Amino acid sequence: MKRYINKLRDFNELVMFEHSIFSLPFIFIAMVVAADGWFGTMLLVLGVFAAISARNFAMGLNRFADRDIDAQNPRTLSRPNVDGRLDAGSILIFTAVNAFVFVGAAYLINPLAFALSFPILLVLGSYSYFKRFSSLAHVVLGISLGLAPIAGVVAVSAEITPWSVMLSLGVIFWVAGFDLLYSLQDMEFDKERGLHSIPSKYGADVTLKISAFFHLLTIIFWFLFVWVAGLGIFAYSAVMLSAFMLGYEHYLVRKDFTKIDRAFFTVNGYLGIAFFILIVLEKVLL
């Protein structure tokens, strides 16, 4: 039994399960707005399964594809895909199982969700290889997580609404912006190994400016989401709070690159949760 528990811990570390917090709030924000409140227990369960399995698929494939890169990077030497705890075959099986769970959950949701599940997997999987030939990998990661609000509204109403596109665009630039900050840690490593990233190509100063611009676009698109969806004071407060938190994130990183982890995980994690809570309050109290 202990062996299986340890193996589960290894897979949890492989995909950094706790970081699902980045994608889960925005799929449920879209579901709450689309349903004008509570969307039902069944969709809650299926939504959780779909979101987590999609992320596990993407992370599993990324860890499989990056085995050789992670083995050379001092920052990633202790990952399970590098130190021998998980072999390539186990990671591939894990990835395939999560792809199957995602497609199965989409099938149970509605026909449109099922039809979209296959191109979504293609987009999620493409991120793992983009850094080998394009500096746009940061944007591809943003698109991968930005699909969450689209998936949420499709699950509830079997359509893609204009406000969900605005919400999705905001998530795309939010994620791309904070991934740019996170990738500053590997700037020199990427240069040495010939890997493509905006920091390795343009340097830290330009990266910080592009990240700030992306996060400005995030706030603009989230403001448009609230406006197009016809939401009220709590939703606008969510956007203003997000602007403050993103500003604080940039302050932390510009002041000290050693605080990148704090900016990446803590600030962005709280941002998603706070945004979700305020949208729920919007629908419960107004």
C-alpha cells in the first residue's frame, strides 16, 4: 500500500496538482455566469473531472517531452521525470488515461463539448513542443488555459458567447504574462541550450515590458467581459482587484527576481480565487 501511495505522490509532484488552482476558477466563473447562478451538481462533478484531467494530460505530456531538457536544468533535476521515480512509459500511460477521462467527461456533458474535446487536446499537447522552435510558447500556454472559460460556457449552454470570448482572452494574456515572468528563471539556461523563449531572445527588460502589456490587455478584456455579460459592482470589483494584484506581482518581480515563485504561485492563485468568489457574490446578492 505504501508503494502505491508513494507513486501517487510522485504523479502529484509530476503535474503539480495544486497548481490546478490557475484553471479551475475561470471554468467555474464561466459556468456560474452562463447558468445565472448554480449550474447543478452533475456539471460541477463533470467540470472538475474535465478541468483536472485536461491539465494532467498537458502536464504529463510536457514532462514526458521535456525529460532531456529537465535533466540538464539545475532547477528541475529533482522532478520525478528526471530522478528515476517515474519512467517514460508510466508517464505516457498517465497522460493517455487523463486524455481518455477528459474526452469521456466531455461526452457526458453535451455533443458540442465532446466535439471540441479533440482539438482542445491538440492545443494542450502542442505547448510541450513549441519552445523548441518558437518564442510564442508563452502565448500557447495562455491559449491552453484560456480555453477553460470557453469550456465552461459550452458545458452549461452548448454555445460560445461573446462575453466568454472576452473572459477567455483575458485569461490567455494573464497566463502568458505571468509565464513570461516565470521563464526569467531559465533565461540563461534557454540561451545556452538554444531553446526559444522571449527572455532568452530579448532579455529581461523587454520581457518585463511585454508581460506588463499582456497584463494590461488582461484587465481590458476582463472589463469587457463584465460589461458584455451585463454584470454589476462585484464583478467590476473583481477586475479592479485583479489589476491591483497584477501590479503587485510586477512590483515583486522587478524588485527581486528571487521572488518570482511568490509572484507566480501565490499572487496568481489568490487572484483566481478572489475573482471567482466575487462573481459568485454577484450572482447570489444581486
